Amino acid sequence: MRLRVEYAWINGSSILVPVFLIIWCAVAGFVGYIRYLAGDFTVPTICLIGITLGLYSAVTLTINKTIIFVSPERIEVSHEPMPWFGEQTLNVCDIQSITWKRRSTADGASYFRFWFNLADGRCVTIFPVVAVGKPDAALRAVKKVTDWLAPFRRIDITEL
């Protein structure tokens, strides 16, 4: 008996980050190419590394999703289809609570951060990216997990 909860990182209203990363990569590529033509190989190498990381991040943000598998004993958090940081397997008995915090960007848009608070004092991020415009979907996903676990263990959700 397991629950599977999925959360897509980006939706149409939050596509600005990948678009910005692609534009940044184009500018870095142009600068690197100009420096390469001038005989400099250090700046083009740094630009190439930046372009690679920027494009990987843009693609990952666009297509990835967080998948949470829940059983009475364990919660597994994974990010697919492209590898990303923060994949975890946690024992349900170690989870004290789930905390979320609303933050605002410079233009006033809200985004949320979610994490597990563990008995040993560690905090483990649930969603590495909560798209602007989709915090309610992430909160519903977390609520689904706690509701499903309710017969086995009570886990409180708190807001900071």
C-alpha cells in the first residue's frame, strides 16, 4: 500500500526563469566566442561551463517534477526525469513536522519553500522549486501526504 504524489516544477506562468537562463547562455556564448576569436581560451572555457549549467538548469526546471512515494514506514522524495539534488528516503517515524514559508520576489510574486523537520534536528527540503503561481498545488501535494499518513502517524504542517 503506497501513495504516489507528483508535483511539476514549472507551469506556463512561471516560464520566465528558464527563458532568462537561455538568454543568459546566449550572452555568455557570445562573450566566449568573441574572447575565443581574440585568442583567449580561459574565458570561453568558463563561458562554456556556464552555458552547460544554465541550459541544464533551464531544461530541468521546465520538465522535472518531484515525486513523493509514501508508505506507512517510509517517504521517498525523488526528482525526475533529469537528476537533481535532494533525493531522499526518510523513515516516517523520524519526521516531526512539515514546515512551509511564503517568500516574495522583487516584483511582489509569491513562492513557497517546503521542508521536513526531523527528530535529529535536520531539515530536508521536499520541493527544491515551487513555481511562482503554483504554491497551492505544492501545498495540496503536502496535505495529501499528511492526510494519507494520518491513520499511521500524525504529522503537523506549520507555516513560518
